[in-house]
Amino acid sequence: MTIDRRGFLRHGATLAAVAPLSGVDARAAPPADAVAQAAAVAAGTVTQRALVDAAIARLGRINPRLNVLASENFARARDGAPSAGPLGGVPTLIKGNIEQGGLPFTSGSRAFAKRVGKADGAIAASIARAGLVSIGRTTLPEFGLLPTTEPLATGLTRNPWNLGHSSGGSSGGSAAAVAAGVVAVAHANDGGGSIRIPASCCNLVGLKPSRARMQGEQGARKVTDFGVNGCVSRTVRDTAAWFAACEVRGADAAYPPVGLVTGPSKARLRIRGLRASGLGVEPAPGVGRVFDDARRLLIKLGHGYGDARPAFDGPAVADAFNKLWSSGAAARQKAAADFLGRAVTEADIEPATLTWAAKGAGLAKPVLEAAVATMQDLERRYTAQFDDFDVLMTPVLALPPLRLGTLSPRKSYDEMRALLQTYVAYTPIENASGACAISLPIGFAGGLPVGIQFVARPGGERVLLELAYELENALGWHRMRPGVWAG
């Protein structure tokens, strides 16, 4: 069950941004956002087919420079029946690690180059029910393991703010496409930061929902169920609209539905900042400056602010997460071998994945059970801290977006481990704890985007979206354009 269309149309129908959608020209600049597009389709000022054709044309101009497309879905998108969901007729892109019937289902790996989806999975089905029309599938690192999108299967995906730098990962193709104006909103998912990291790298809004919050994930309630699905967008209201359309409603909902959040709240929040990572590592100076800018802005807006202390044992949690992540890499390697019917080689699986998987394959059952127990303790401690405040603020990444090749999949896991633990020190905690978190584009360091993460207790997405609206009104990030732009 999803929210009805009427609420979305009331939210978008009065916007001046709707007007330019009439008679969409494929050569024109991208429409303002998804909510405006849906309102225009409903009002009859533009057709779904016109929006789809324009998005495909923009993708054609942008993809040679950014390499965001893993496989296209143009014919189906053009010929599909009108979509009746609350975001009906809005073109989008879907990350290449969820199943869609009849389309390549590679998960960014050469091992699955010949795998084709048998049917739409639950996530793809929920996106279609929302009315979104996918024009293609986006690039991602092999199996979504790395925080940069440079797989050997499809090559480097570039950041539209600086072509020499990473767009993040693992939803890097989706983020680069949205940031460049190909589509207003695109599917992304997050098992250790893979919505928030590319959102930070590409100056986007990236909400990681709570565990078991979204359609298709109702049964994923174990502490090891790290992965959640959502989107990346340029505006808060597009993220709010996607979330409202795809959250679980009814008897099997893990939390009371949030519904459509349409603006900021007048309530002032108790916000606590955690500048250093759980391992005690301070962010790079440029990231630290953006963090401090966010703190000053929150105080100016009247929110209460204070410093936080980690609610968990940082080294123990990092070690446990790495063990479970390595075990997951081993499981993905085994799935590839089963698909191929033989042992995998470096022609099938990247060196980074092979060496990561080797770490996980050698872990005994008691070691993994101890890691799970550490995650369960983290979940309890992390949730309990929100009895004392409303929102926790951290950097998303300890460094600005890395140069392409810094975390190359051609390197071994051991070569990259120290940098990975520093660079991606903040975001995995929310996957393990089940909390909701959002990356917001607060500033820049050396011309590169820097996102700040805001975290609320599990089920607290409304608080985050209302705060995001307030910060968007203050900073106007939705009006910024990168150097590579579809218009």
C-alpha cells in the first residue's frame, strides 16, 4: 500500500517550476524536480512520453563524459502505459544491483555479465507502483563493496563537479546522473553508506531509511540486515516524495508511517555533534570547516547544540563490521562461482573483491557470532542515546571526494584497508544500528562537495526531513549546478 497521488499533486501543483514543462524540448534544461514533473503530467501540460524522451536525450549527452549507465531500458520506458502512482510519469534510473525482469542484472561484476533478471524484485516493483519510469540501470562498484564507482565491468564513473574525482559508491552512477541533471531523482541503496557517500560526493540529498522501513524490506529486522533502499535527489521534497511513496504501510510496518513531509517544523531540536570518528580520527581540514559551518548555522537557526561522545566502542565495532563485510564478500564470490559453474578467477572477480573475500572465507563461526553480538550491543547503545537528544550530526566522509584510482578495484584489500577505515569511518554505524540518517550538501572543500550527516533514532525520518527542508531553505543547494550539466 502506498500514499495516494492527491497529496503529491497538492504539493507540486502551485509551483512556478511546472510551467517550463509544457511541450518539453529534449534540448532544454532539465525540469526542476520530480514533484513538479508529476504535477505537470497530472495537469496535462506534459506527457509521460515527453518527459521520458527528454531524459533519454539528456542521458545521451551526459553519459559519454560521466559513464553513469550500465544498461539502457529505453524501449520499455517509451512504450510503457501511463503510470498512475503518486510520482506518475517521472523518469528515473535504477541501480544495477536490484532485479528487473528481462534486464541485465550484473551487480557491477564481470562474473554476472550474462545474468538477466527473471522478474521485477520487490524494490523495483515498489518504484514502479510509485509511478516512476526507469530509463536505465546505473553503474556501481562490484557487488557494491567499495565507496567509489570504478568497476572493471563498466569502467570509471566520474564526478560532474570534477571529472578526475570519484562520484562515490556504491550508488555512484545514480548520484552522478542526478547531480548532472539527467533525472531529478534516482534509486540508490545503502549497506554501509552507499546512499549517503555518493550524495556527499555529488552535492545531493541522500536519505538512508531505518531498517525494515521500506517496501520489500519488511522482514529484514536482524542486526546483520545492513542494506536499505531509497534514492538520491537534488531537492528535499523529491526525497520526501520518494520516501512517502515507498515506505511500508499496514500491519507489517516496522514503524508508524511518516507520510508526505512538505516543509520544516517550528520545533527546535536538541542536536549533538560528533566531529571525530568512532576511531578518534579527525576529518580533513576542509571537511572540518564544513562541519563547523553546519554547527554555526544550526545555532543561528535556534537549535540547541552540544558536543557528543561515541555511544559505542569504536575499535570493537569497526573490527566486527569489517569481519561481517568480509564474510559478505565471500558469500558474493561463492554466488558468482555458483552462477558460472566453476571457480572464479581474476577475469571474473576484481582483485579487491577476491582479497576481501579471502578474509571472510577464513572466519570461523564463533568469530562471526561474536561480531554479531557486538553489532547487537551497538544497536542497543546507539538507539538509547536518542533519549537524551534528537539528532546526531557527523561528517559523511572524513575526506573530500577522492581522486579516481585511489581506491582502485585492481588493488588488494590490504593495500586499501587503512584508507577505507579512515575515509568511511562514519556511515556504517547507522546500517548496523538500524537508525535513519541523511546526507545533506552543506558546503565545499577545494571545489568539491562535502556532505554532513544527520542521524535520528530508528523510525525518525520525519525529524530528518523537516530539518533538511530548513537547511535547504537557508543554503539553497538545489540551485547549484556542476560543471557537467545536462542543460
